[in-house]
Amino acid sequence: MHFSTAAFLALVPTVLGHGLITDPPSRPVGPAILENCGNGVVSQIKADNTSHVEGLPEAAAKDKAYKADRCNLWLCKGLQFADNTANVQKWSAGQVVPIKIWLRIPHEGSANVSIVDTKTDKIIGSMLKVWEKGYAPGRSEKDVPKDQKEFSVTVPTGLEEKCATAGDCVLQWWWYGNGARQTYESCVDFQIVKPAAKERAFRS
């Protein structure tokens, strides 16, 4: 059976979805992911940093340099905090943080934005943003509603100690495409800082 190029390209959006956080800066490729995850994983991410997680374990399994416990592919696609220390965000409880997502190729499904404990890979508290269905519909980025690509989240209270140290927590955007059964993750490193104490003025 033969397909024309046009027919093949028409099928692509129904098979693949791709995206990541562009603002604030999300975790990039660097020396730490190469050391912990190996070149097989790094090569796939470099080829398409917006692609899904499911393709990475197979590449990792073939690489002798892969260290499963240190790579942790299902947290931020294995991308490492050590490669993102220059982009750590400093937020305070209650702060409203604008987020921008690049949905390069949409695929309808569900999504959320959450604070994740990097030691346990568990969501802390309630999700900050949730789309239970209907996320990233259409065949190109222009088809996706703007409020799914540009929105704000509020930094929750109660994490001033748990997320005080950079690297202990990440803000994670998570998206699952129903048709292709593929998962996309993108992480922003941050630390929660306490507001500066206000000095009282006294009259002499």
C-alpha cells in the first residue's frame, strides 16, 4: 500500500502530540542528564524536546550509561535540576505566576499543572490547574484555545518549608493524549521564599 506525502502528513496530528513550557524556562538538556540517563535518552530529547515520555525507556534500556534511580524518566522526562540551576524561579505563597505552553502538535486529552515533590514524584496538595478532557484539540497549534496555552496559576500556601530549597519541588505541566496514549511532561524549578519582614518606623 502506498501513501502520498499529503496523505501521510494529514495523519501525523492524529498520531502525535508535542509540547512543553516555554515561560518560565523549563528544564533543558545538559551534562547531568547525559551522565544519569545516557546518550540514547538525550539524543531523543534533542531531536524533539516536545515529544512524549513513552519513547524514552526503550532508548534508556539499550544504553549502558543509563542509571534508572538517578535518571527518573517519569519525572520531568529525566531532565535534571542540575542542568537548570540558572533558571530557578523565586516565588512567594499567593503569587500569581503566568505560564506559557508551546503546543507544537495538538492531540486532545487531559492535562494538569501541579507542584510535585521531586523526592517522591508525588503531587503536593491540590492540582493548580486541571483540564479533565478537551485539552489541546484540533490539528495544529492555532486550533488550541488560547487559555490552554497561556494561563496563570497561584502559588499555594503551606509549602514555605517543603519547597524552600531549589530542586525539592517542581511546577509540572502534564498532558496525556487519549488517542495516541502518550504522556508529555515539562518542569519549572522554583523555590518559595518568605516575604521580607517590614521594618517598623518609630518616632523619637
